[in-house]
Amino acid sequence: MVLDDKLIYEDIQAEGHLIDSDILSKIMGGIVELDGEYEVLSLHIGRGNENTSTITMRVFGKDHAHLTQMLRYLHGLGVAPIHSQDALTLPAPADGVFPEEFYATTNLVTQVRLGQHWHTVANTEMDLGLVVDPADQSVRGVPVAEVRQGDAVVVGQQGIRVLFQERPREKEAFEFMNSTASSEKPKEQIIRQVAALLKEVRAAQKDVIAVVGPAIIHTGAAKDLIRLVKAGYVTVLFGGNAVATHDIESALYGTSLGIDLSTGLSVPSGHEHHLRAINRIRGCGSIAQAVEEGVLTEGLMYTLVQTETPFVLAGSIRDDGPLPDVITDTVKAQDAMRPWCQKAGACIMMSTMLHSIATGNMLPASVTTVCVDINPAVVTKLSDRGSFQTIGIITDVGLFLKSLADELECD
């Protein structure tokens, strides 16, 4: 960064598929929107769509703070200063506390320069700090609650670069993934594309996370989700106390929230059924034990146990009971979810805003994420919080699951 009485600027460079991934326009447009100025020092455009492009620019700011603001924006687009320096670290002042100027991660692949060499951060997740292991110079993302006093925490943006998520080079197999959420998209085509995605992920032997809310049970869609689980298209499930409770309520009493699932009518004292279901499982000690004892003989949770499909149930302040399998400590629930997010090949979020946002915060940008909800605001909130890779499908989740299971020919 150059500072003098007349000019305050930084020379930066970006390389990649800048044109067809729309990165170049974001760089230039962002500078203008932030009331800055730029000068293109050099621009090399790749001759074909397989070739990368490179741009070198000089960005001018009104003052140091203004220039820093623009550089922070450009950093998220994979732009880095030409004259890179090693990253700076400061010791964490206390357990669970980062230094004030700590670097906050994005969900993009991140590299840190140490000893004149670039080191890729071991895990990709937004809203973490970066801790350097002095023994081998490895770098990992750490939640603030897990940092320990004296840990070497990366501060500022010096010596840090991210790799922007570019558009795939090959013809896009899932064209709907390049557009925003809309209720007017052709549903049959979308279903076929999601089915093709799941086949591809399963063939690559990667995990598919299903993040589900209680609407899955209320709408009667659990039977179709069960088909996907049995066929191996869902390999881990995230949810809360509600989805498991109402699934078990439906298995034991035939109701969900006291409504008879076969007739759609309320039943006498049906409002007690979810509490009685929780009590029955608590008496067994766990959902798995209830299956073992023959108390629970059908339903989504039964199928997960029988197929040995892992699940994580994260609790909330609203929970009744809760079920013994629910992780009531939210930090521990994050710890249980995080490893699955890091290795997932795809994630399908269905009718649960809070759990979808929580999961989205832990997913790398490279994980194809599909959010299915009747409410378009859910997709908007996910994108606003940084999960820009999320693709929204605005439809009834029951119709979506049945059509998807049928397309995949799940018996």
C-alpha cells in the first residue's frame, strides 16, 4: 500500500476465469460502488474458455480507511496485492477470545503466506479465525469458542488470499443453479437435475446431507424421504427435536401435532401425543434403544437407525423434553455437524430456516447446496448470510420429495 500526500493506492492482481465467471465486472463494479477509482495496468484475456485471464490494477482510495474498505471487498473475489508479505499473527489473549484484528474467514478456499510459502487452510468454513501451528506451519480455521490463550491467530488481511468459486468450465449440467430462486421454474426439469446431481454425488462416494424440518412429517412427506434414505441418496440427516418428535409421534399415535395424518382431522387429546412420544423414548434411553426394544417400529427415525444412517439433532430453546438424542448444547451440536459439512458432496435443505442457515454457515462454497421451501425468504436469508452457492427451489416440500424419489426410482 502506497501512502503519500497526493496518492493512496495499492497494486493488485487477479487471475482465473475472470470474464466468463463474471469476476472482472464484480471487481470493477465494486470499486466504483465504493466510490473508489482504478487504473488497469495490464490485462491478459485467455484465448479460449479453457484459458485463464490475468488483470493487474491500481486501486486508489481517498484515505487509508477507504482503501482498506475496498481491498476487503476485493479480497473476497480472489484479488491479492502484487507484493505479498507473510501473514501476521498475535497470541489469543484468553480462552475463547481472538485478538481484536483477527481475520474472519469466508466459505471459500483460503491460503495463508508463511515463510514466503502459501499454505492452504485445512478446513473451509465462514466465520472462523485462523490459527497457525508453529510446529509445522499448518493453518486451520477455529471457532472463537475453541481458541486457547496463546494460540497464534492470524490478524489483518496481509498474506491472505482466497480462491473465488468460478463457474465450471464444462457445459453446466444444472442450468437452474445459475439463476435465483423462483416459483416459476419448471419443476419437472429441476427434479431431473437434482436427481442427476444426487446420482453423481453417490457415484463419487461422497455424503449427501439432508437438513429437514417438521413440515416433512406434517405434510406426509416422510415416507418419500425414507425412500431416499433406503436407496442411499441421503447419507446423513440434520434436524432438531421437532422433526424427530413428530416422526415418532406419527409412528406411535398416527398423528403429527395432534392431527391425524390419514384424515387431516384433530383427534381428542392429540395435543398431548408429542409429549407422550418424547416420554416413551426417554424411558427407553435413546431412539436406537427404542428400536432395539421394539417400541419404535416404523418412521423416519426408525429407518435411520435400521440403515445405520447418522443423524444430528440440534436443540433449541423451544424444545419440549427434549428427546434424549438431542444435543442441547449448541456449540457441541456445531461440533457434531461440522465434520459432515466439510466432507459433503451435496446438501439438500428442506423446510427449516434455522437449521438451514446453521448448516449453510458451516458448508464450504464448493458444496452444491439446494434449498427447498415454499417461502422464498428462506433462500434469500441464506444468501444474505454468505451461503451464496445456495440454489432455491420454491415449491411444496411434499411434492418435491415424492417427485425426486420417483425420478430416482427409489422403491
